[in-house]
Amino acid sequence: MDWKTFARSILAVMEKNMRIYYFKGPVMIFGLLFPLIMFFTFFIGRDLDLVLFYPGFLGMMLFFTASSVGPLITPWEKREKTYERLVSLPVILESIIIGDVLAGAVFGTAITIVVFCISAMILPLNIANAGVMLLAIILGSIAFAALGTLLSSPATNNPSNIMMLSSLVRLPIIFISGIFIPLSQLGGWSYILTSFSPLTYIVDLFHSSLNGDGVYPVWMDVLVMLAVILLFIGGAKVIQKRNLARGV
């Protein structure tokens, strides 16, 4: 397959996913309502500095929105018997996976930018480095969309099973990522545990871009997220390729 056909197949898969899955119930609930409810539940009735904790909220919003589309796509299409038709078309598995990832990434990027623009009109937010902020949104949306695609890869045609697995994976990540307690205030085992969460590095990039108080160097955050993207996409490819070989 030449690169032009490869690019067209990716765009076709992405467009199909955007048109079909963006307004499904699970995407709207887990991608939009859930992070907002969690944030307000944490802050209501507590005397906390919203500006200090805002990078964590923005990271949580990006995490949930970008990773909410992928878990729905593959099991839904397997249940509707359209996945087999898709893989029988003149596309390769990589086209399908990248198309799924980009659909989630576009959704996460768009919603996060809208949320930030609305927040900037309400809160006294400052942007210390707009370039780092844009880089954080792009890297985070791709990485978390890739996580969603990876979570959708197990052999099942029941979307509820994947959504349950997705919740079991995503919720613990939220609580070990320096969202509700800033990284600068962590120490010991808590600090070590946060380093295993990819969301930690996006939140840190948002801290660097907004408040200028990131813990890790920007280059380290970027390198970790690039490695995470490759790991998630590679894992999704291995699992889906094995499922296809087994006919499941």
C-alpha cells in the first residue's frame, strides 16, 4: 500500500468514527459529564485554590474525553458485524488503529480547548507558555486516545464489557496522577507511584504552561509521552492482530 492510499484509509476510518460515535451515550457520559462531576464534587465546600488545581482538572478532562471514544468503537463494530467488513476492505490494520486513535484525539482536543476557553473567561488564568500548552494537549489527546483503542482491543463484541474494563483502568490512574494533590506536595512512595501514570506528565506539562511550576523538565514529559504513545499503539496492534489470526 502506497502512502497516499494509507493516508486516505486513515482519514476514511477517522471520519467514519467521528460521524458515528461522537454522540453515543457512553462517550458523552464518560467523556464530558463524569470529569465535570468529579471536579465539582472535589471542590464544592472546600477552600481550595482553583487556579492552582486547574492544570489537574484540565488534564483530567483531556484524559476522559480523548479516551472515551476508543473503547466503544471496536466492540460496537464487532457486535454490529461491521468490523469484519472493515478489515476485508483494501485497508491494513494500522490504518484502522490510527484512524481510531485520531478520532479520539480530535474529540479530546476539541472539548479540552472549548473547556479552557470557557474557564479563561471565569477564572484568572495565565498562560506562561502557550507552545507547551498546545504540545501538552496534542500529546495527551493522542496518548489517551491510544489508551482507549488499546482497551477496546480484547476479543469481545459487548461494549459494556469494554466500558467496565475502561473504568477499572482509568479511575485508578486519576487518583495517582497529581490531580487532587499537586506533585510538588507529594513525597516518598506517593511521588514514586505517580511516575507510573502517563496522566502525571500531561498534568505536569499543564502546570509548566499555565503556572510555571512544573516538577519535571518539559523535555522529560515529552519523551515519556512519546514512549507511551508508541507503547499503547503497539499494544493495540499486537492484540488485534492476534485476534484476527484467531478469528475473534
